[in-house]
Amino acid sequence: MRMIEIIALDNGGHRNQTFHGILPDGWAVIPADMETPNFPFGDVTAEEINGVMTVTSWTAGEIPVVEETAPEPTELERLRADVDFIAVMTGVEL
């Protein structure tokens, strides 16, 4: 069974992990039959049921878009950068 931190992180996601019988304050158990689209990004409603904080509703949130990093330079680009560096360091004009 999973558990989730009730308060969302800055990116709208929730910290979560497998529940092993110890539920920290501020966390709730997710029922096994509950659908959680876009997990762990969403809005949580939780209530105490039979003495255990339990997620009673889940509203899907938006998954943040991760910007792509610049592609690695090609071998030719790395070689050209090395040549340019050596030229500058030795005072040679190309």
C-alpha cells in the first residue's frame, strides 16, 4: 500500500512511499482501489478513517514540463574548442 504526504511540494507533486505500518504526521494512506492519474502530481483530500489518515479523493494535477538540456557537443565541436583554446593559450592566430 502507498502513502503520500498530504502537503504538495512546490512543483505540485507529493512525496510518497510504500506504507509499512508507521504513518508519519502529515501523511495519509492511499486506498489500493483508488485511481490516481498523474500521480504524484495532484490535489489530495484526506480524512481520518478508523484512526488512520486516509486519502478520500484525488484530483489529477499537471505534470510539470521538464526543459530539455542542451545536446552534448559532437566530437568535431569538442576538437574545435580544444584547438581554439590551445591557439589562445599559445598566442597563435588561426
